[in-house]
Amino acid sequence: MSQKSRSLTIDAIKGAAILLVMAGHVLVWNHMEDGIIYDVIKVIQMPLFILVSGYLCGMGRKISTLSEYGAKVKKRALSYLTPFLFWIILQHPLHPVSNIVETLFGLDKGLWFLMTLFILTLMVYTAELAGAAAGRRFGALCGKMMFWAVYLGMTAVVVLETLLGVEFLSPGLTRLYLPFYLVGYLAGEQKERLRNLPEMMKNAGGALALIGLLAMAVLLDLQDVSTLILLGRQILASFLGCAAVCWLLTRCGPNRFKKFLAWVGGYTLEIYVVHFHFATVLNRGEVYAQYSAGWFLFVTASFIAMSAITAAIIAVTKRIRLLDFLLYGKWPADGRFFGKAKE
């Protein structure tokens, strides 16, 4: 697979993920969750985003010096934390500080995905820096061992925080999505080996993942995570769903549909922070029987209306560099905030 087609596939996967997020929010915000469609959406949407983020990190250049560490952390902080904080201020202009503090102790009150992704990325960067330092002094094997020692140590801290009931930065979210980021990271490191697997093996694995996910969604309640066993069952379904989507879009050629998904995937952060504000724009209190024609029509119409409003807002705000940075974390290439942002 060429670099161009691989990039198209990755963007298409991101595009598919954000469309699932949008559909899921239409169902949730309008209190129309069901036991099959929403189950499939829920177990795939955010795990797939985290998995792709880990993959991109794993296939990228590893940190080897403190200066590289600082530069990468700064870049991620600007990209993730700027919109995370600015949207809180935008929504609570009269009491911004108190609302920022409140959100830091309950990330699901805000754009939790951005902070959680920053923490997951920071963990890997820190482990890479420690591994590189040990590797230069004691050899590659020691460097690898140091990477895992530091990473697993930080993982243990996150788990301990959740057991102790620590609420700052919602460690429960980090623990929940850490397996997906780690698997993506390792897959990114081994991308050449994965690419060279026999096609029969990849097709069989992808088909089994798809069948397994659909069977679990039909037969089980994947939204119930009240016990560790049920949580583990949902995580398994999430991995199956992620594998199925990646397989389907890898198998899909560079047709118009895939190019459309890739185009959408280029605006995932912008869509993520804007769309849900308009998920209920058509809600007038009507109640629809599940899976009825009215149910499907309302969900479809709400999705289209939300998408249109979101696209209009993004199109306008991205033309202003300062807003492009504050709302979406896009630092201008020339460092100038005045004038129109580059597309």
C-alpha cells in the first residue's frame, strides 16, 4: 500500500468515526437510543478515534531528546487543550475560572476527548523519552525495558487513582481508553508487518470481527457496564468494531465514497467540537415508536440539519485565523493570527 493510499485510508477511518459520533449524539440527545444501532455506534465511535490516534503516534518518529519532548508536548497542548479550555470559556463567559476547575474534576462536562487524548499521548511521549535516555546509556534492550517500565508505571498510577476515587482529570476515562491507544500505538510500530500479513488472514479476521460485533449487538446489552465482566465485554465489542471498520475501509478502493469519508476525516476536530450543539435542533417533543418510519425519518432529518449547520459554522470560523486556533487548536503556519486562515 502506498503512502498516499494509506493516508487516504486513515483519513477515511477518521471520517467514518466522526460520522458515527454525530449519529450517536442525534440518538442520545433526543433520547432515542436503541439496543442495536446505538450499541454498535457506542462501542465503535470513540475507541476508533483513540485507536487511530495511537496508530499515528506509533508510526511517527520517536522522541529521543528533551528538546523534542518539549516541542511535541507543546504542539499537542496547543492542539488539544486550547479548544478544550476555550469552549468552556465560550459557554460560561461570566464564570470561566470556576467552570474550568469544575470541568477538570469531571471531564465529561466538557470536551473530555481532547484532555483524555492529551493525557494518553503525554504518557507515551514520557515513556519514549525515558526509553531513549536509557537506550543511549545502556543499549537498545534496556531502552525498551525502560519504556515499558515507565509506561506501565504511569498506567498503574491511573488505575490506582480510579480505585481511590480521584476525580481530577477523570482518570477513569484514561483507564477506559488506554487499551485502545496502546493497541493502536503498537500497530503503528508494526505497520509493515501488519501490511504484509496474508490477505486471506486479514479478510478472515475482518469478517469474523464484523460478524462477532453484530452478533454481540443483537444478542447482548452492550451499554450495561455495571460490572468488570460487562465492561470487558463492551471493550471486546469495541475492538471487534474497530477491526471491522478498519478492515472494510482498507478493502475499499479509492472511490468517491472513500474520498468523501477522507475529506470529512480532515475536519474531525472541528466537527467534534461543534456538531452536538445542534443535535436537537428539530426536536419538538414528539415521541416515535422505535424503528418506525417516523423514528428513522426524524433521526435522518436531524442528522442532515445538524450537519448543515455544523458545516456552515466551520466554513465561516475557519476563515478567521484566531478563531481557527481558539476553537479548533489550529496554529497558523506563519504564526500570524490576523487575516484569513488557510484551508
